[in-house]
Amino acid sequence: MVTVKFYANLRVITNKKEEEVVGVDEIGPLLEYLVGKYGSEFREMIYKGSTLYDNVIILVNGKNINYLSGLKTKLNEGEEVNIFPPVAGG
């Protein structure tokens, strides 16, 4: 089981701060599971076409996946994933 924490507009889309997910062993499949569960609005928040937005931040146990193995970052039982969608403002 992996704990996924949602931030900003993703909390609005999912109506949750966090959830437990079982049966995923990499970030890519985890995101696809979440897109399947929460639909196109979730997808549009994190993906630009078939790639992640540059300013989406995904952390595994506090480490950015950009410094790990990207979408192929392995997930183990008990890990925590934090997903921050792009944020605009001024």
C-alpha cells in the first residue's frame, strides 16, 4: 500500500487530502490508476499531452521523481507520494 497525498486543485478534483493505493509499483502506473479513477480533469492537471507538465511536482518520500527515475520510479510498500499540480499566480 502506498499513501498518495493531493495538494491544491487536486484536492478539489479528488475531494480528498490523501488516499491509500494498492497494487502499483511505479509512479507511471500509479498516475494512470489515478487518472482512471478521477478522469480527464485529473489528467489535464498533471499531463500536457502524454508527458507530465514541467512544473508538476511529484515526491516519493520527500524526493522529487525528477532526481530519481521519473515515471519509472519504483514504489515500495509504505511509501508516501505527494502530488503538487502546476500553480499559477502573481
